[in-house]
Amino acid sequence: MKTSQALAASLALSVTFAGMSGPAASQEEAGKSDEVTVLDTIVITGLKGTDAAKELPVSVSVIPGNGQASDAIDPGAAITRATPNVYFGGFAQPGVDFVSMRGIGPLGQPSNSLDNSVGFSTNGAATSAFGFPPSLLDIERIEVIRGPQGTLFGRNALGGVVNVVTRPADGERELKIRGEVGNDGHHLAEFTAGGWLRENVLAGRFAARLNGVSGTIPNVLVGGKEGDTRLAAARGTLSYTPTDDLRVNLILGFDTEQRHSNYNMLLETPNFPASGADIIPDNRRKRGEATLEIQRDLEAIRLTSLTNFQRIQLDGKVDTADDLVFQAVYGFTPPHGADISLSRDTDTIFSQEFRLSSLEGEPTKWVAGVNYFHSSYSSDRDQVSSYSPYSAGLFDTRIRSHTLAAFGDVTVPLTEAFKVSGGLRAAHDRQSLDSDYTGIGFPGTVGGYAQKSDISDTYLTGRVAVSYDWTPDVMTYASVSRGYASAGFERYTLNNAVGRDSLPFRPSTGWTYEAGAKADLLDNRLSLSGSVFFNDIRDGQLVGYDIASFPVTFQFVNQDYQTYGFEIEARAEILPDLHVGAGIGLTRSRLGDVTDTAAFGAQTGNRVPNSPDFTANLDVSYRFLENFYATAQYQYVGTRAMEIANTGTLPAYHMVNAKVGWNNADWEVYGFVNNLLDERPLNFGATYSPTAHSVAVGPGRTFGLGMSRSF
């Protein structure tokens, strides 16, 4: 079925669904936008229901939408700053960022648009790797759920899920403008409006933001600065509630991102960071999204239809041969302008989910449904190269993916304190590749090559958990989960250039064993949660580098590995106006028996790439003299192996952000500093030789002033 036909059919079903009659049922307001404080009950909807996080048998972190993450110039990295055992990796370019949880992720770079291993969603609707991170404009919270979540979230949630929940249109009146200015061209302008369009029937909400910062990394070859970033986003929400038992939400969003950053800078250069690219890189992303959610409450069940459509476009112009890297590795520099890549990647996504679930407050909680997901991906690359046959020619690639799934999950109280829960998802994946390569005469390449290939798979994911409430405020749990990350075709189709088929990478599977505890202590002034885990992954999707070849080449490989460790989180009210949140995470990882990747230097027992051994975070907020406040955030990320051979290591880093301000009902004035220590994080690295490594670099220190006015 074509995407347009599927969309029309789903909208027709949704309208019919909304018109079903049933007795009125009371509806809890699960999405209130009240400001989250440290000891509020934290509610999440990421598990297809409305639950208090402290009652769920799963490790979960919830980041409030009024925190520093929503304003960050690097939103993907900001999500990880308050979440232990969650790591951000990226190339400083839109569309190739990724996240790993407990050592599980794409562990190199997304092999195709659906190669996540950690699922990404906005309001419960999944996006692709190119859609991460979504805009964090006007969000209510970010839910980070660790451990396999394939039962409810489907494909590629092997390591966990990040679900962004936007602010609802709930009728609350709001009209607000906000602005910031700072060093290095930092700027932010934001407008928010919301309220009733028809009292108690139709509510609306709209938000828009522009923000950016100028580049500070010198390009020593062509002059100028790299790192310039521009973000823009807008979102409109309508909520229609004609009766107590019917709710219709329509969310329309659009965001753009432009970054001028080199992903391939030499770590060992004396004046690091510095770029030796022939051009100032130019990478852009445009992302549009529409979500229609319809909920109907009957006597004993809730019916939900979730329809989502996305279109994501990436445009890139980069130099694939940094002069500083080539001089360090090979002793020469390539001709100027001889290694330029022009690319356009487009991903059109459609998903439809219908589900039935129990109403809030029922002792037995359950959900069951069906889901269809479709991705139509295209890539057009025009590349010239002075050194590599795999980077020379015209590459035209089309990858289409379909997934059809049925799922169910239930929690049953066996006694007042003892609960058993479990779920299962049966899914069928099908992916097709249609590629055409046209050579431009580079030695070793063919004049032309075409490939048509298909793969499919049917699989089960699931979980079983038990929990026990020792008191109303203390619970423990244990769980076993089966995870899955889909097979697929690598989007670069590199082998086509030399007259060979591009082979698919195999699916990854895993068993996760977890035990944890959650407690509210000291009259609810202290909240604690902790868990221990073990992941046994088969055919993990990794990247290997052959540094013995000229040029250095990379290849996607499947390799078994295991990770184990723990995370502990705490929230406390030290004084009535002093709140503290903290977390620590430990992950130990190792490759299993290495048999078919020895050419890339991998050895049994090596560390899994992009998996920090240790992470820690601390958040402090203090209100004083009635209207003044101060907040501080600290993050530590330990060392990470660059690749499976473990010949390069990314150094540990510390991140400190702070904010001091004054506010009342109408005005707010504040000063802020991000990355106080000016310790640029290195988010990804690659090995070219034992003494030459390339890295992607995060933003430096930013400070400035901000003001907002509410009307």
C-alpha cells in the first residue's frame, strides 16, 4: 500500500473510531503542565498508559520540560545530562546523532535510517535515526526508559526508548515572549500562546523559537570559523473534548537545523580543535510532523488511535578528506577541492496504531493493539575523491521498510503487594533496496552498477516482571526481557562502486536481566531508585575500521557482546527551597568470541565502542529572598573506546551549567552559563593510525542574559 493510501485509510478509520458512541466515563487529566519540582509525583505515558514512575518495574528517568535541556543548542546531548548510563554520540551534523543505553546502541553510526537500537518517539509516535533529536520546543517532559521496550515500542528498541512529550493544549491561558543574548553570537527568541478557543470544548496552543550560536573553531585551510549553528522550530496543538469520554488531539510541528561543523578533525593537532577541511561544511535538516490522537472511553476500556506522518530531509556538503588528518596519517595532503560530497537524504514515515487499554485506576492494567510502520528512504550522493573508489561517483539509493505488529501487555495484582506483569509483540519486517551507481572514471570503480534486493523477518519480543510492595513507599522488582533490532541494508551502498552487491547487516537480539528497587523516604522528602542489569547481545551492529588499508575503510559488522552494571538515582528536598537530584551509572562491556572481524583488530574481551564505564549527574535548585533562584547542573562522562579494535580512547569530560535569576508572576530576568569549564565533549572518534584519530567536537562555553514577559 502506498503511503498516501495508507494515510487516507487510517484517517477514515480514525474518524469512524471517534464517532463510536458509549457511556460517558470520567477522564483523568494526565498531561498537566504544572511546573515539576523535585518531589512531585512523576507521571509517564511512555508505556502506553498513565503511570507513576515509582510504581513501574523498569528503570526510568524523567527530565522536566522547564529544565535546561529544552533550550540547549545540542538537544540530543542535553537529554543525556540528567540520565545515568545514557550516552550521546554524534558527528556534529544533523541526522547522524545517536544514543546508547547501558552500552547498547548503533555503536558507530546509524547504518540506515532505522538503525537505532534505542527507540526515539514524540508523543508515543516513533521516528527514525534521522529524526533524532526531535525539537525540544515547548515540551512537558522527556521520558528515558532503559532496557528493551520492543513489546510496546516495536522495532529497534533493543536498548531502551527516549519519548518526548510535548505541552498539551489544555485550555490554560498563556501568552509569553522570551529572549536571550550571549557571547559568540548566541541568541534565542521564543513566543508561546495557549488557551481556550471554545470554552471547555476546543483548546489551542502555539509555540515558536529561533536560536543559534556562531562558530568558534578555526579552519586553518580556507579561513573562517566552523561550528556555526542555527535552529528554528514551531508547533501548533489543538485539543477537542466535546464530551467527557472523547478527546481528539492534533499536533503539527516543523523544525529546521543548520550546522557548519567538521566531523573529522584531527585529535592530535597542536591547536586542537582546528579544521583542515577544503570548505566550510554545510549540513541541514528539515523535519515536518503531524500527529492525530483520538481517545474514546467506553464503560471499561479506552480505545486509542494514533496516526503519525513525518518527512525528514537532510542536505549535506562536506570535505571527506581533512588535510590535517591526511598529513598526519599518510604524509601528504590531497588536492584542494578533490574530495567533496554533496548529498540529499529524505525519509518519509507513516505509522498507524490502534489499541485498547484499561482505564486509569483499574487494579489490572492492560493494553493490546496493532501497529503499522512504513519508511520510504532515498539517498542521492554526488561524490568526487582523490583517494577512495568508495567515495567517487553518483550513488542513488532507495530503501523501503514495512513493519506490521500485534502487541499486548498486562499487569495483574496477585495479592495486595505482589504483582506480575508481562507482554509480547509479534512483528514482521520487510525491507527492499533499489540502488544505482554511476562511475566517474575513478580507478577501481565500475562504469555502472544496479542492485535490487529484499529481506524479511518475523520475530517475537517480550518481557516478564514481578514486583513486590514492601510498604506503600518501598517496592522491589525483577524482570527478564527479550529485545530485537532489525536487519537492514546499509544506506551508503559502498560495494556498488566496485561492482558488488551491498550486503544487509543481520538483526541483533538480546536478553536483558534486571532487578531494582524504588522508595520514597523521610516523609516523601527523599526519593531513591536503583537497578542492576545484564545484557547478552547476539549479532550486535558495530563498525570496524581497517587501518591497514589505504585508504582506511570502515565496514558494518555483527558481533556478540555483553554489558552489565547498575544505576542509582535520588531526588531530595534538603530544605523547603533547596532541591537536589543526582544519579550515577556504571556499565562494563566486552566483546564476545571474535571469529570473523579479526581483520579490524577486534579481540575477545575488548570494550564495546561508545560505552562509557562511568556516568554521573547532579542537579541543584535553590530559591532565596522570595523571588530569586539559582540552578546548577553537573555531568560526568567517562572514557569510551572509539572502535572495536580499542586502539583509540575518547577522554572523559565534565559539563557544568548554571543559571541565576529573578522572577514574579509576569517577568523573569536571568543570567546563565553553559559548559562553564569550556571542556568541549568529544562525541565520536575514529582511528586512522595508532597516532592519528579523528573526532567530532561538541560546543564550547556560552554565557549570556535572558528575559521573559508573560501577559
